[in-house]
Amino acid sequence: MWPFKQKISAQTKSLAEPGDDLYAMFGLVPSATTGTVITPETALRVPAVSSAIRIISDAVASLDLAVKEVGEDGTLTAAPEHPVAALLRGSANDWTDWFSLIRDLTIDALGSDRGGMAYVNRVGDARIAEIIRYRRGVIDVQFDQLTGEPRYTIDSRPVAASEIIHLRCPFGRSPITLACEAIGVAQALDKHAAKLFGRGARPSGALLFPKGMGEASVKAARAAWRATHEGDDANGQTAILYDGAEFKPFTFNSTDAQFLENRKFQILEIARVFRVPPSMLFEHDRATWSNTEQMGREFLSYTLEPWLRAAEGALNRALFTDDERGRYVLKFDRDDLTRADLSTRATVINSLVAGRVINPNEGREWLGLPPRDGGSVFENPNITPDAPTTPAPEDTQDAA
């Protein structure tokens, strides 16, 4: 007989709303700061965490996704006739568009150690009918201890790895798990601030009486003060004190100022975990015009690009068959990341066209414009070709 059978039968737990003991079974331990388990749901209550997750997931999902055919020389050309390209022009399923699917997969990967997973439903001819992102916990994954090969199940039914889009985090752990203590400290500071300004952590002042008062007198004075000055319509009322009483307000000291510094430091800690510039979390203490632009470029290179590569790999493994894999790839349009800076885009396109790296029609394609006649010629439009010269009549006679 299993030794824990008696204990489990005595008290049943719902997996839909697990408690701390069930979280511990899955490797989620309580934070040492607050004593509560940091889950993806509770972590989102910290504004810095929800802002970091949203800025990464929205940026990844906002980019256009296209099917490219790989040539023999490694060049990529658009393949709009591929069935996956037709799927991208529609929706992932009847109730989910592609933006929402990729955004939610990225959110799951940022918040759960298991990563973001979706099921690719194929019909008899291997055509993709729909892609379904189930509720968290429906798709289960177990990794081989030696090779790390994943094995997937949906409601205890084995599913092939080629039918699952699986977006995973580095280290096999989500940022929320790795930063549970930093997030716990941020939650503790938020709760303390709520109590502080809600007159729970410290009172706004004290009533001082010159002579001793009995317990009944203290209760009566406290009730009268609250009725006069702590109601909803008590703002601006005149304070009336009896028996020589004096009101002494409490003010902030250096410790309270340090408390504000601690709250700002936790924003920096969370920004480090998610690799997001602090200015994108609206922490502008050390932000200037120059370093903000530099941090924006670093966000594109060191934060978004790894997630884009991981998302492309997960989609390529699941959306293409064995014969198509390697011949076709899915690529995000990175150019959308700089689309807002029109001046820079115009300068770069003009330089590339003038250097005969691209032709004018390729530059127009970057801007979303149709091609024009004669725009496929590689020439420098900034140089006016010399007009053909006609020899003068006297020069012709001399030559004769």
C-alpha cells in the first residue's frame, strides 16, 4: 500500500486553485520575504513585472511573420504561395489571431518554467487546420534525464513533438522563478506603502493630553476625533481639542526617504532579470537623451533578438514537415522595429541604393510601396549621367 494514501484521501486539493503545498511539489517555493508563493499571476501584480513582460511580448508579436524559401546559395526569397503563408494571412484558429497567439506564447514563456506551448492540429493530408493554445497546465512536458528530449501529453494522451510549438526560456527557468525573491521584496514594499498611506503602518499624528485620563475618557476622545476628522466629508474641518490636548503630526524622516530608494532599486532589479532598460519601465532617474537611445538599440539587439530567434525555431519545427524543414523558414521582419524613425530609414535606404547594394524597388518594398518601372536597375540615382555630345560641324570637316 502506498504510504501517503491515507493523507491524500483525508484532504483533496484542486489543481485549478492549488495551495502552497501543491506549488512546492512543482518546485515553486515561498518567497523568504513575504512567505507567499510567487506565481505568474501574483507576480503580475507588481507593475514593473507586468510592464516588462508586456513590452517584450507585445514587441515580438507586433512584427510581421513571413515564409521564406532558402536558395542554394543561402539567400531568402518570399514564398507567398506556401500553405503556411496562407495560414499566416488568416488566423491561428476561429477565436485567436496571430498577434494574440504569439503574444500569449511569449507571456507563458516569460512566466512559466514549462514555457509557452500550442498544439498544431493537422488533417489527413498533413495540412494545418488550426493552432490551439490550451489553458496553462493542459499540455504537459517531461524531459529525458540524459538527452533532454521532450515528451508531450495533452490530457494524458501522448503527442508528437512535431505537433507542439514550444517556446522556452534560457536556463529552463522563467525570469519570474529566477527572480522570485526580488519580486517578493517588491510586493512587500508595495504592501508596506499601502499600509503606510492608509494609516495602517504608522498614524498621521498623536493626541497629547497634559493630565492622565481613564480608559473610558480615552475611548470617548478617540471616537469624537474620528467622527470629526476621519470621515469621508471631514476634509478641512476645524479641530477642537479639550482639556489642554495637543495634536502632534508625524513627518517623514531619512528612513522613509530610504524606503523610496528601495522601491526604485527593486525596479532596477526586475529590469535586470528581464533584460529590459529601466527607462522602458518608466524609471528615468539616470536616463538622458543619449543613453536612452543607446538603451533602445541594446533592447533590440540583446533582449528582443534572442526571443525572435527562439520563436522562429519553435515555429519552424512545428509548422513545416520533415521534407519542408530546411527548404522553408519563418522569419520575423526586423525592419519593423525601426519603422518609426523615418529619417534614419530614408538615409539608410538612400545609401544602400547609391552603393548599388539594393535597387530602388527593394527600397520601396521596405517602405511598403509598390515597384515602379525601371526600379530594378542597380544604379546610383545621385549621379546624373553625362548627356551624349554631338561633334560640331567644323570638327567634322577637320576630321575629314
